[in-house]
Amino acid sequence: DSVISLRAPTQVWSASSGDAAGETVHGIYHGDVRYIGEITLSYDGHLPEWISTSSHGASHVTFGGLMRSIDDSPPDPRVRLLRERHVLAGEVREVVTIVPSLSREVETTLRLRLVPSFVPLQEVKAGDAETLGWTHARRSGVDAAERISATGARQSFDVTAPGAKVLLTDDAVTLEWHVTVRPRERVSVEWSVVLHDDELVVMGVSRPAEWNLDPLAVSGLADSRVGRWLETALGDLDALRLALPDHPEDEFYAAGAPWFFTLFGRDSLWAARLALPVDHRIAASTLRVLARLQGSELRPDSAEQPGKIPHELRSSELTMPAGGISLPPVYYGTVDATALWVCLLAEAWQWGMPDDEVLALLPALRGALDWLVNHGDSDGDGFIDYIDRTGHGLANQGWKDSGDSIQWRSGELAEGPIALCEVQGYAYEAALAGAEILDRLGEPGADGLRVWAAALKERFASSYWVDTPEGRYPAVALDAHKRPVDSLTSNIGHLLGTGILNADDEACVAALLVGPSMLSGYGVRTMSTESAGYWPLSYHGG
């Protein structure tokens, strides 16, 4: 199993022993780049025998191992090795401690091998990672500790290792500590790496997170484990916080590690929305961050449209040759983020977002609502839809954005433009929420939005429902020919609570989602087991 430690925008993936192997996802990442692909800790030419991994939160983990070959005692091991890892934004620190229970003094040499990588994240994801060229230089720090710099095309890192001997080769940086281990006395060495990228478009957040509750002081819980679960969840959210350099005060949640460790419209909005009971402030700041990036003109290459909320933000162009994908640094290929932005604004206000902050976002709200009514429907059929017109953008632009995610029950792929069922629910909810905000602010336009929403609800009821051997339910989407794509998927669960379904239809949808073809025992499947395209390991069809 892989072990992750993170503090956005920095993350470390390793084996349970703490070592990292470059042919996997393992390594030290910062932003969109893997800086170090291999990390190997050894002693006297031996690898420690791993026995434990203890997590102390999202950013702190301790690995435990045995050093059998240096104690020559029978059969109970007498020397342990503890490897304590801390991850900060832009830095990774490790303290390696030898814990002996020996009656005599021994000598050993600890060796840490680091292999620079400087490989873009998407190449690691695609399995095409090849270490890029790098240079290194030795220099001394003010603390007299040896410091090593490695530089790639744009990024660089500095390694500091007090007391270590440094060996430089064409493919690695190796640190060696000659250690004297005295009877029953711990001895520690440490090293750290600081990661640099002057063009990184996101930055870490150093100030403490502020929650509206103490997770371990929540009363009335039927199960005491809920408090500990909540404490862990809040710690993970804390480690996912990011900001943009031009507005460091406005935080948002990274979409997720390892591949989406940046601002994603949909994901950052959903995370902030689900976290409203514990913090409405990050919802407000997420809204502001996305409003500053809101589309203002028509740009087919980036899918930008006036009022549209962006999909993702990267430091440079995202290219995935195997999939024929090439996305600009700011990409707007998302059909749902704009409606979700409006929904979050309405709920954040209900949870305590100050009136003046809501009022300041009125222009962005009007832009988002205008996009829903006037730009979100590409073919004039009355439904919000998407189609990639560039040939190198995302073929699917909902939360199921893999190329094969929208398919018929027979397994055939649907042809776009695609009008996803859940997006109509989001749009309906957003129109009514937007109307309510306009009314509360004394602004015009609410009545027109309510009329538009009512018409959308009526069209949805007459166009999306299908009858199959699995039952009656909303199709996952309408295809280019306005036919309901009849696969049973988890997408219909997103309709619940939006208001676009009546009570009986919601009960029907809920029953199907917990039926045997959709509920796995671990959670809700993304596609029914009765669909021809179902495969348990599929990203969006399993």
C-alpha cells in the first residue's frame, strides 16, 4: 500500500516502509511536478525490515523498521529504526532515529539515496515518466550543514543534511552518516528538501485553519468514533488548503492528491459546500477566487464563455498525447461548475457569509445566471449541455470526465452534445437560488429565472425518464439526437435535493441507488452491474 503525506501544494507518496520507487506514483511532488522519484534509506548495505507505519495527521507520519544485522543477537531484534516525516508547503523534513537495546557500542552507516525526477505530473499519471535532465551543485549553508541544489527545466530543490557526507553521481544524490550507536542511547540524523518553482500558480496556506466546532467535543453522538473521524477529516481538509499568489488571503481546497492538486471549479466548490457546517469562510473565499477567473469572452480553444466558471488551473499547458488531450493553463471545459457556484453562494449566505461579501459578488452572480440561460445550451433544445469543439479538449465535461463515461446500456458511447441529467438538476436549483438572492438584495430578474426553472423542470420530466429491465429512472444524459441514454448510473443521485424531481420520483431514484446492481457494500457504483459497459475497475463505469 502507498502512504501519503501532504501539505498543499506539496505531497509525498511512498511505500509503507517510507521508501519511494520511481516506477510507481511514489515520490516528492510540488505543484504539477515530481521533483524526486526515488527515496531509499539503508544501513551498511541493508534495507530496514519494515514493521509499522503510524500516521499522526495528513502531514506527519512515522515509519518503523528493524536493523537486524547490526545486533548479532538471537532471535529477538534489539535495534529499531524510526523514520519521522513532516511535510510542509514547499518542504519535506525527515528525522531518522536509531533506537537500540544493546549492551555494547556499535558503528553503522546510514545511507539515503535520492533520485531527482523533474517529471510533469501528467506523465507520471500516464505511466510515461522519464527522468528529465538536471544539474547539481554543492554549496555550504550558514549552519555549516552540507547543502545540495538540483535544478530541472524550471524547478529546483535544495537538500540540507547536517553531518552527512554527500556523494553526487549523474543519476542520484546520496547522503551518508557514519553513526556511533552507544548502549541504550538513541541517536538521530536529519535531512530536508526545499522545493522551488517561481512560476507555480498556487501557494500553500500557513495560517491555522479555523473551524466552527471542536470535533472531539461534539455532544450527542451515538458512536464516539464519529468525533475521531471528524477530527481526521478536518485535518485532511486543512492540508488541502491552497491560495493564489495574487490573493493569498482567499483560500480554497485543492481538488485532490495526487493528480488534481490545484484549483478545480467543480471539486473545490463541492468541497467547500460540504464543509459549510464547519467553515463558511472558505466557501466565501472559494467563490471569490473563481469569480476572479470567471469567463468574459468566447474562446473556443479554452472553452471560455461569458459568465462561465473555470474547470481547472495549471502552471502550464496540460498535455496527454495518448488521449489526444491538450488543455491551456486556465481551462473552462466544465458544464456544471457555473451552476454549482450559484448554489454555493446561496448556501454560504445561509450559513453566515456576510451580506457585504455576497453583494460584492453580485456581478459574478449575474454573469453566472446569464451563462445558464444564454450560453449553457449549445444547440437550443432547452437543456444545459457540452461538446468539445477543439478536438483536443475533454470529450466529457461533467464530473465523469473520462472519454468512455457516458455510454448506453448496451455499452456504446453516446454522441455529443451531451446534456447530463444531474446538470439539469444543478441548473434548476441554481436558477431558484439565484432568484432568491436577487430578491433579498432588492435586485430585478428573479421572476424570469423562476419561469425559466419551471420550464426546465417540465422539459426534464418529459425527456429524461426511461423504462428498462432494471426499472424506471432518469437517463444519464440526452445525446446529440435528443435520445435518453439509458444506462443506470450514480449520476441520478445528484438529482436528489435539487428540486427537479417530485417526491415520488426521488423515492424511485433512491431505491434504485441502494439496489443490488448499484450498491456494492463499499458504496454506490458509478454504473449498474447490468450495463454491458460495466467493469469494476473502470474510473467512471464501475
